[in-house]
Amino acid sequence: MEIGGREEKGMLLKDKTAIVTGAASGIGREIALTFAREGARVCIADLDIDAAHRTAAEITRRYNTVAMAAAMDVTDEAQVDFGVKSTAAAFGGIDILVSNAGVQHIDALVDLSFADWRRILAVHLDGAFLTTRACLKHMYPARAGSILYMGSVHSKLASLLKAPYVAAKHGLIGLCKAVAKEGAEYGVRANVICPGFVRTPLVERQIPEQARALGISEEDVVKKVMLKETVDGEFTTTEDVAAVALMFASFPTNALTGQSIVVSHGWHME
């Protein structure tokens, strides 16, 4: 049997079940498509349920595999638990979690409201915690699983006007290490992907915001702020990030756990 032009036996995620949050668009969507291409059953978890259904339908059409959509606010404990349980019931378990849902806010720290601070941390950190906890309850009995957190170069570095985002993305690395330690005896791995700037709707919104805040043109935001430190002046692509996600998700042992990989055209090197 062939799916999407590839023989089924060669698929890296054949018969695996993955939940990808924030998967109706951007990086999450690309990861979901990549996982489906490699044989996974995928749950598209997103606030925008209509877009999630469209992505799930596209997966089914393109790869002749099973996909489902779930309405999920990752900061809502009940929604997260219900979405994960529903996915496990439909697909027979949970093998992979990609905690990708994210938001951004541009503001100087001195002007930042407490509400905006809490909102950014809630989506990134509370969301990662809630989805991780819910998935571990299925991964531990199966004694296998892979959890991927969508970090950022801002998991390693700081930038102006992004204090809560930087704090949250740094926090994901700490959470990942704790999950890797606790999950090891159950065969559960945890890792972080740290992209540079990817031209998603989230980044597109930042360009005019930073231009106004910094008093420069949008072109200068791209060239002199976002891509200034890259080796080639290029944006990271969703395909770049999805390739790393596939590598982490399909890695077979605990040899690769508790790690973070930067995907940024050399913006940050370790």
C-alpha cells in the first residue's frame, strides 16, 4: 500500500498517534502534515475548530490516513483533559505530543500589564504543563512516548520588548528537563525545538508592532532586527522545523532526551 507516494513500510511514524496543539496553521500545521505523511494518526488541537477541521480534512485527502480535530484552549484544564482523552479513545493511545500553541506580545517591560504577562505565560507554560500531564497518563502505562515543546531562540537569548515571551520560552527548557528525568523509566522522552524567526502569522503581526515600538521601518525590522544575526539573511521555514520535529518524534531511545535544538540559520549557535 502507498500513502502520499511512499510505501507504508518505510514510514517513520507508522501506527503512532500524535496530538499537535496550535496545529490549524503555521508551524503546527506543517508538523501535523509531516507526521501524517510518515504514517501517524494526528489530532489537530486548536482554538479555531473550523480551521482545525480543514487541516484534518486536508490530511485525510492528501495521505489517506486518519486525522481528527479537537477544540482546545491549552490554558483550560477541562478542555485539555477532554481533548486528550477523546484522542486516546479514538486512536487507541497517545504516542507523541507536540506542545506548539503560542502567542506573542510586544511591549516594553515598564509598560507591560500584569494581565498580558500572565496571558503569555499561561499559553506557553500552563499549556505545556496541562497537555503534558494529560498525555503522560496515557504514555506511562504504554511505557513509551515522545513530548516535544516548541521553544524558540528566545529560549536561549533575550530580545527587546518580549519579556514574558522570553521568560516563558526559557521556562519550557526547564520543564522539558524535568519531564525527561521523570519520564525516563517509562520510556518517555522530552525535547525542545528552538526555531528562529519563521514567517508565520504570529511573526507577521510582530513586524509592524516592532516597527512602531522601535521607530524604524518594517523592512528594517526584518533585515536589521529579525534576521540580522543569521548567516544568510533567511527566515527559518515551517518545513525546517517540521523536519526536526520528525527526527525527535521518531528517535527510538532515551539517548536523545532533555535536549534543545536551535533551528535558526545560525542566528544562535551552541
